[in-house]
Amino acid sequence: MDILTRLASQVDQAEVVEVQTESAMVGFEGNKLKSSQVQETRGVALRVVKGGRLGFAASSDESALEKLVVNALESATYGDQIPIAFPATQPAPRVAAFDPTIASLPIPRLVEIGQEMIGVILQMEPAACVNVSLERGVQHVRLRNQTGTDVSFKRSPLSISFDVTRVRGDDIVEMLDIMGATLWEDDYLAFARDMGSRFELARVNATIRTRRMPVLFSPKGMLTLALPLAVGFDGQNVFRGVSPMKGRIGEKLFDDMITIADDATIDGKLGSAPYDDEGVAHRRTVLVDHGVLKGFLYDLKTAAQSGVESTGNGSRGLLSPPSPAPTNLIFEAGHTPLAEIIGDIREGLLVEEALGLGQGNIISGAFSNPLSLAFKIEKGEIVGRAKGVSIAGNVYDLLQDVAAVSRETQWVYGNCNLPYILLADMNVVAKE
């Protein structure tokens, strides 16, 4: 008997998720090939609602389905009592998230791409020590439940992560970066060229003093501001009452130039797919509209707890139940060209990378981070690397008064599209 049919006869609601993944990975250390491997995993995850209580069980052993059913039913005996409803069949947007070019990349081709990228960086910074990891995968997901929903989709994620260090005496520069996509990009070396250009800018050191000054956050530096907000938008944190934005929908919390959305319908991005991991159709969810808070991100459980509908943000691994998570986080572009923003700064700081992201009291919006990479702006030009610099603040205060948002945006870590944002007056601490 089919596992869903069997479950449906014993419980109020039932859900079966079948996952199959295949991946190929190569790794380079110190500019040289270090490792390669191919992995394949399969598994089944069950959720049931019995007597109003939610149960969950999962296994990567497809031959142990009988035990899996028993575990799911036992889990429901002690599970959370939540008025959750698994979704009926619903139409989903057309989202391109699978590319046979990526899916068929063999190990030798991944090695070639890695060598090409290392070559680009070494050409721009011969003293660089490059560690790079490349992974391409194929993910098949099928989800069914007792309402008749039966959806499936496949994705082809490709991720490339860099850890690059340059040492000159006691001067150490380290850069970390990740790119990701599900559709092949012909100019894949652009990522390496961008990293190399930052090393070129870092060849000259510039002196900066402790004081208040304009601070320009690059798209990568913007993660310092975006991460606390992503935690605040999490429906689980809203339900628990720990998000500073709880109960404030409709209020103007940020500057007019701030518009933020979550959008899983963008072709080729790491967070994109037609459905979330609970069978809810993906959509574009506006979180902040010209400074006004519009909503939060929910999966089925947190939506039921909060008395709202899921926003299609249920995310899970095979062996863990769903929880709300962003798909592709989008900060809308502004109207000012980047060159104009930099050109108007008499003395300021460009933030590229912060150390310790996610540490501290992030849920409150507060951050305090030393900067692993920052540049001094002087008389409208980037004049060199600013060493030993730290910044601190609270994102909910800082984003109430924004001086400029750039027309240009960049994809960061594959699922965040972020502009440059200028804060006109921020405290900067430098080692004397």
C-alpha cells in the first residue's frame, strides 16, 4: 500500500516528501587541487496531524518505511497542538531553477573552472593564497498530502566559495565570498575578477581616525544590516514576541528609500523554485514598502500559530521539519549612480566585509563588528584600505535616515540582491 494512503487512513492529515540529491564537489587549497567527491542521497520525510497534534519523522533509509510510519505516529502523540492545514493543490509560477548544463558538469570541468578562477585572481594579485570550493548538484523534490496535492520540481544549484589571503609582512588581507545560481552563467569568471579588483584596491593602506563620518555599505557589506532584519522578519520570532517589528505592520519604521521584498520567483537564483518545501506556491512578498512595514515570512506552522496564511517560506532539510526562512531577499535599487554617491563624499568609509556576522544580540537589530575589509573615501575617490576599523549601531535606528541608495545592485551569496546604501553620520572606531 502506498505510504500516503496508509497514513491518511490513520490520521487527520498526512504529508509525504521524497528527496533525491546528487552532487559533485572539488576543493582547492593553497592554489592547488586538494579533493573531489561525488555524493548521492535519497530519503523520505513524513508529517502527520492526529488529534490536532503535529508529528514528524524522516529517514534516508528507503527500506525502513514501516518504521518511519510508526515513528511519525508516535511523534504525533507528543507533538505540538497546532491548527495547521496542509495545502490543497494550487497553481505555481513558472520558475527556471534547473539547467542541464550545470546538472551535467563533470568533475574534470569543475576542476578546470576552479583553475581558471584561481588564475584570474593570481594575475591580479600574484601573492594571493586561494582556497576555493565548487559544488554542483541536482535536487529532485516530490511532495504529496491527503488533500490531493502532488507537486514535484527539480533544481540545479551551483555554488562556488572563496577564501583568499594575501600576506605581506605583518599586513594580512583575507576575503571570503560565495556565488551561487541554478542557471549557467557564461561569464562565470566575473566573480573572480571582482575579488581580484578588491585586492588591487587593498594594496595601498590609508589612515582613518576615530570619529563620526559618512559610511557607505557595499552590497556585501550590506549583510551587516540585512542579517538582523532577516531575523526580525522571521515569523517564528514574531510569534515568540522577540522581533522588534512585532505588532507594527502599517507603521513607518524606515526611510522612504527602503523597500524590501522576498521573492522566490526570480529565474536562476539559489532561493528560487515554484513551490516551497511544504507545497505552498512561491510568490513575491513585500516586507517593507518605502519604509512602511508590510508583513513577515511564515511557514505553515508559524502561520497557523499567528492566525495568518503561509507566505510560502517553509524551508527544510530532509531530516528536519520546516521552519520559515527567506528565499531571495531583495533590497530595491535607488536612483543615484554609485559614482555620484562616492563623488560627493569628502571623507568617509566604504564597508566591504565585516567579521563575526550573526554574533551578539542580532535579534534586537544591534551589531558591533570589526571590519575585515574597508576602504577610505577621500575627496570623492577610494584612496586605500582602512585597517583596524570597527563599526557599531542598531539597524532599526540607522535605516530611519538614509542619505542615498545606489542605482546599482549585486547578488550576494546567491540569494540576496543588495544595493550600496549611504548613511550620512555613523560612528567609526579606528585603532590608533
